[in-house]
Amino acid sequence: MAIPVKYMVDDKGQKTSVLVPIKAWTKINEDYSKLQKKIEILTGIKDSLQEIKSARKSGKKLQTLKDFLSEGNN
């Protein structure tokens, strides 16, 4: 889908701004928000895996899934 955009230019013909239809802008913002959430989740997973790797190297005992889930019931 081609988005009909308009460009604003300065005296030298250099593009300075873009006008995008509001419907397209809304879609762009929604897609951006979804991508930001995905990045946040994937970053959390990456950090968790690094923490596990580090804990295993140091011999640190990690919390089990069973213990983690039982915390929510208290």
C-alpha cells in the first residue's frame, strides 16, 4: 500500500517536512507501539537468559518455576 505523502521543501528545494494522511499516521503509530512492546519482551528474555548463564557459571542457586508461581498465591 503506497501512502500518499507530501513533502515540504525549503528555498533550496531540500525536503524539510513530510505530510502524511492521519489514517496512515495512526497506523504507523500503532505498528510502532506494537514493535516497542515486542522489543521490551525480547529484551527481557535476553536479559533473563544472560542472568541464568551468569548464575550457572557462579554456582548461584536460581528460583524454580514452582517457587515463583507459588509466590503469587501468597
